[in-house]
Amino acid sequence: MPWWPWLVCRTASVPPAVSPSAAPTGHLAPGRRIRPAQRPNPGRRRILTTLFSRLSAFGFGLWLWRCRLVGSGCCTCGGLFLFSRPAGAGRALVGGGGGGRIRGSGRGRGTRANNGLGGCQERRISLRGSSRPRPPGEAREHPSEPRPTRRQRRPGRRRRTRRADRPGRTAYRRGTANPNGSTTALRADVLGALGVLKVATADQLQRLLRPRAASNTVIRQALRDLALHGLVASDGNTRDRHKTWRLEGTAGLEAASHVLGLPRADMGSTARGAGRSGAQHAMAVNETISAFVLGGTASEAAGGVGTVTDWATEVEFLLPGGRRKVRPDAVLQAPEIGVPVLMVEVDRSTMAPERVAAKFTAYRELFRTKVKSTDPALAEQDPTDRTVHWWRRTYPGPHTRPGYPPVALVVTGAGPVALAGRQEAVADLSAEIWRGQWWTVPQDDNEGDGWREYDDAVPILATTLELLAEHGPLGPVWWRYGRPGRHSLLDALENPNNRAAYNQRQKAREKKARQEHRDWMRTLACADCGNIPKEESTWHYGPDGRHVEWTRQPGGRCWTCHQEHTERLEREAQEQLEAARAVNAALRPCWTCRGSIGGKEGSKLELTEKASPDRLECPQCEQDRAVKDLGPLVLPTPTKREQVAALVSTPDDPWWEVRVLHAKLYPVRSRKA
């Protein structure tokens, strides 16, 4: 134990005296306190005591300075605080001044307590030197500082030590700047993630930044190191008792802006105080972003989309007029998959469906806004033709789909049935926004079919946070308003029932109609030549020179074959008529007109075949008899002379046999007069 030097400091106004019971200065035991003495009486003793005190202070001060002891003066009473720091010990020695005392501690800090006699308040004095290593050759700030060792250790270098309780393991001493041992890359990633998310837990940061890590220990180490530098801070806990972290002040926002490569004005706020209430909405937004980035948790789920730096939160867009704003919960830019921009709205089922549907109306009003184009190719065009929608200039990319950028609605905070009903309610309330305008072509045989134009419509995709976390954004989780079923993200972004879809349906209808027409035409093939017509009805010139419509029938003939067949039939009929005329001319003539029994040549009633043996009149006379209602023809009865002559020779009357027959069938008495 080194000798404890001590120094008695006396002020001119209140000079304390040394107690007779106090031990001599050179024999003061370690750790013993010096009790303040009673105020002395004025006189000789006071003069001697004051002189002794001043000489002692000067002499001991010189001796202690030579012994390389640390010294500092009191800012109030001018007393001298003296400390000694021998090698291998971290204790402070006791000095005095102004009636105060200093207690040493093993940590190398001293505290000067006021005893009511002096004017000094409580003060801390550090016995350690600065943690910043001094470059070689730099002079010491005070001669009382410890001399540097012969071998200087480089700043930031870790010193390996062996621990007896863990044989075979190498431990490294952590640096003083980042005592928790985090790496520079990890701290940069944490700053960038907090710059995007604004408020997050260590578990969310671990899943986004280090998804393969076993725990969030490294993330918490990086957060603690950043908190020591004043870049991040924690405001509170979530409902699950997870600590929430955010950026701290301007320094944190500037550090995150350097990491993300964004200007300070685009960083938004630090979300100060959001963690005090649990930041429930921010946690839901973070889970949505995690589901997009990490993909689904199912075994056959698709992967994620982009990284956390592809997102942006707290983005505000001014509506025309400058008074109203549209503030999506998150904005995704993924041009690598054909999605230049995607607005995301997270609904925790705490808002009425009418208010959620009103957001989509504001989105359409925002997307309608146009600005001046900066494309040099449009410089020579009319000023009205040089305007484009602001989102095409703000988010450049392959905008191949017609219409406005899509908006994704992610609902959570309720059961599956309630969430399904909520999605349907929002779809019904916002139908005017996403439905589009109906068009049709009356000239087409489309059975009332048409298409919708989506140039002034907002594509809305709806899903639940649970489905999104299970299957990922590229899985069949999105319900595109206006289409049945659920689709992946890219399939859901395709506009349903547009002009292209109508053209496909129309082509399919036309193809089907053509096939049916071909099948019908095959049934109308010519029975003679086998020709398959292209149309069911055609127009031709008839024999009289008039335009005649010819309609094909199943099993019929074409016009040419029909003409030939008609001519052939006419020739055959003429030939038959000629033969019938010749035969009928050889038969007995008509009883009434005495003409040919077949009728007058060229008449419509002329027989085209041989007349029957019982025919007595030609067709014209039969028609006249029927018109006049004369009854059946009865030939006159043969006379007795004719009957006697018939016995001698055959009568030359062609109707003789018929007259004899009629005489038997129709006696004279039954005949009409």
C-alpha cells in the first residue's frame, strides 16, 4: 500500500484547525477520514496555523509533482486534489481542499462531497485517460498522465486472449467504438432497413436482413452499437413485448440516406413516439413487406420479390389543388418482373369499408394528373401533346399494361370469413374505380359480347396477410377485382375482358361458325358431281335471262347440274309425250270432241302417257263435264238393226263394246231423259 499524501487547504474566511486528536500527517492510516476541526479562537495560534498550512501546501505540492502524482485544482476554493495511481492498482488517493473529501473506488472515479463548510458542489473526476489512442509522437496533455508503453497497440486491433474456462476457444476483445461487436456491413444494413421501415423490431430486421441466422442476437448487437452513436433509439414495445427501434434525429436520417443513396428530403420522419403505443399498423406493414421479400412459408411456395431497399414508406403525393394528399402504406418498385410501381394499402380491419373504398377514388384522381414530359423526342410537338402522367416520369419502366398503376389491398386483423366479406364489400363500393368502360361492336355476330377499356381504371388486387405470408406474392393469393378466382401477381395484373380478350373470343366464335358452315356445306354437296358449295344460296341467270337465287338443299344438286338435270328431264318428258301422243292417236277418239283421246296437243291437260282402255273422253272434255255437273258419260244403247248387223259382221264403231256394256248397266228406263 503506497503512502497516502494529504494536503490541508485553508481559506482566508474560514480557516479550519487541525484537531489535536488527529494523527500526524506522515502516519495517517489508509482509508481513515479527517474530521473537520472546530473553529479556533483568534490569536497567535491562528497565525501559526495559517502559515503552516500555506507552507505545507507549497512543499507537499512540489514533492507530489516530482513523484508523478496526478493533481488538479478546485475551481471554487483553489484547493489541490491529489490522486495517486500506482501500477496495477485502480484506486484513487485522498486529497483535500475546502474541507471536502474524495472517496476512491476500484473503477478509478472520485467524487467530492460537500460537507457544508466549503462552496464546492458534487463533482466527478475521471482518473482514466481518453479512450482515443494517441498517435505516436504526440505529446501528453498533462505531465501527470501515465507514460505510454514501449510497444504501442494499433487502434481498433483486437487482442487475443485465452480463457481457462473455455479451452480451445479464442476470445477477442471488442473495440471501444462498437463495444457490442457488430460489423460495419450489418450496421449499414440495419440503418438502411430502418430508413425504409421507419419502425421495426429486431426479429423483423433479422428476417429481412439475415434470414438464415439462428437468432436476432447480431441484429440486437448492431442496434445497441448504433444507439451508442445516437443513430437509433427505442420508444417502446409491441403487444408481444418486442422492443421497437427507429432512427434517432437528423443524424440517424442522414446516415440512413447515405446508405440508401437518397436525398435527405425523401427520407421522411423518424416516427418518434410510434413505439409507445405498440406501432400496430407499422408492424402489419413490416410483415407485408417481409412476405413480399422473403416469399411464402409453405413447402411449395414461390420465392420473394426484390429486397427491402426496393420499398418506400411514408411517401406523400399531393392531389391537384395542393390541399389533399394520398399516402400509401408502402410503395414497391420491381421493374425486373414487369412491375414498375405497386402501391400497397394495409387494412387491419379497424376502418369502415367506405373509407377504404374512398382511398381508391383518391388514387384515381392522383393517377389522372399529368405533367410536362422531358423526352427530347417530343420537343417539337404541340405543348398539349408533350404532357404525360406523372407516374410514368417518376417511376420509369416497362409500362406495357394499359391503365393506371396497380394498388394492392392487404387485409388482416380478423377471421377468414370476416376478411373475405370485407374484400367483397370494398369491391362493391369501389366498382366504379376498377370496372372500366363497356364497349361493343354491333356489326359483329357476338351475341351481345363486348369488352372493357381500362385506360381510366385502377387495377385493384386484394388478399389477406395470412395468405400472402404462406404462399408469397408470386403464389395464387391475389383476387383481381372483376375476375373470378385467385391468381399470382403477374397473372392478376393482366387486364381481364379487354379488347384483346374480346378479339380472342370473337376469333373463337368466328372459327366455330366457319367450322359449322363447312360442316353444313358438306351436307349440301352436289349429288351428281360432288361439288361442295361455299354458300348455301347463290344467284344465277335462268333460261329466261332473269336473275335467279338458287338455294342448295341436302342431297341436292349444284346450279349447273340442276340445269343439266332439268334439261334432261325436259327432253325425257318431251320424248315421253311424243310417244304418248303416238299411242293415244292410235286409240279411239274422244266421244265428245272426236279428238285425240290424249287431249289437244300442247295443252296443259294433254296426257303424257297412254290412255286407259275405259277412257271415253279427252281430259279437256272430262273437265268441262265436271264443271257443268253433267254426271257420268253414258253411251247410247245400240238399236235392233245395229244388233242384227253385228251378228253378220263386226261393227266398225270403236265404242260398240262400251255401248253394249252401258246398255246392260244402264237400262233405258233408268236413264235420265
